[in-house]
Amino acid sequence: MLRLLRIEYQKLRPSRSFKVLASMYFIAVFIAGVGVMPFLRYLKSRIEEFDIDGIDPTIIPFYEFPDIWQNLTIVAIWGKALLGFSLIYSITNEYSYRTIRQNVIDGLSKQEFVMSKIVMAGFLSLASALFVFLIGLVTGLIYSTDISIGAILDGSYFILVFALQMFTFLVFTLFVGALIKKSIIAMGVLIFWVFAIENIIWGRMQYLKNEWVDYILPVKAINQLNHIPFWKYALQEVQDFITLPELAAVLFYLGLFYWATTRLISRRDL
């Protein structure tokens, strides 16, 4: 795996598009992660300017352990498309510049080629999860009222859930890139699928009271693994745990997209 990761790194190192998109993702996650409290303080100052008493947004325990892990990961996962675009560039460039053919000529099998992309997707997912964990640890130690080991570790499994979500989505983007082979078109299809097709199907099924739709739409299933927790601050009930059917749906799509990408590249004339 380290060999395949080194090969992939050598190919991505000169790619400006990959570096820009990956950097944009990590910058966006950092700003979103550390910017919540400054934003709440700004809201408080604006409210005070209108002489409204009894409303203090800064008391929202966004950074409290253990809530911080679910809060941060649900915010960070919305930037996943930027990393997805970077991987679409990586695989479509292989076709544009014929490097995939050269890799096979040089002795890399098609299966190893696919695995190098999968390994890079896994590396980016783990790096992203570690980055979110560090942001959560630092901001939690600054703002949380309970910084005991038990409080810090409680709920930290959401970091692993986040890594699985990222990994599954990135494997999905690799499939889209391998299927279409043109970066701009592939990114357009990805955006159209996520924001139009899935939302139209989901909205229609919700209207018909078909709750199972959350399990059959791939990106919805990935997002559904971690539920939005912020409604609890409005005294509404939220799901703060992972269910087995939701986990099974994500693992199914992970296996499906890995199989589909491998089969697609293995059978295609390079």
C-alpha cells in the first residue's frame, strides 16, 4: 500500500488543480471549525445593538465535549465535494495524458492502478479526519467546561464515522471520474446528481412517506450516517448515535463503487 501511495503521490505532486482544491477544502474546514464562536459573538454584539435582552447565542454549547465531535464532523462533511473534485482531476488526467496506459506498460496492473487511487482516497480521508480531530481537540480544550478524559473521548467515534463518510464519497467520485473521463463534465455530473437528481427523488419519496429513500440514494445514505445535531439546541429530539442499517447502507455503497470502478477500468480498452 505504501508503494502505491508513493506512486500516486508522485503523480499528484505537480498537479496544481489537485493542490488548489485540496487546500481549499482544508482551509474551508478550518474556517468553519474555528469560526463558530467568533460568529456567535458577532451575533451577540448585533443583538445588543438593538437592545434585545435575554438572547445570548454564545451560550450554545457547540464546542462542549462530547457534543463537539458530532457538531464539527457534520460541518466538515459538507466540504467533501472539494476533495472529490481533486480526485476527479487525478483520475481524468490519467486518461487525458495517457499516463494510465504508460503505468500499465511499465508493469502496474489495472487492479494496482485502481488500488493506488483507492489508497489515496483512504489517505485523504484519514488526513481529513485527523485534521478535524485536532481542530475539535484544541477548540474543545479552549471552550468546553468539562475537559476530563472521559468527556473528550465520549462521542469521539464520530471522527471514525466522518472518515468512513469521506472515504465512501471519494470512492464514489473516483467511479464518476473513471466513467466519464472528462474532468469538467464529471464534476458537472457529480454536482447535478448530488444537488438535483437526489434531492428531487428524495423530496418526492418524502412526500409519499417513503422513508427508505435515505438508504437507496448513495450521497444521501452517506450524509445520513451522521444526523444534523443542531436542532437539539432548539429543544428538539435528534439522533446522536449510529444505527446498523445506516452503517450497512454506507458499507454497501463503498463496496459497490469499489467493485464498479475496478470492473470499469479492468474491462476498458486503454
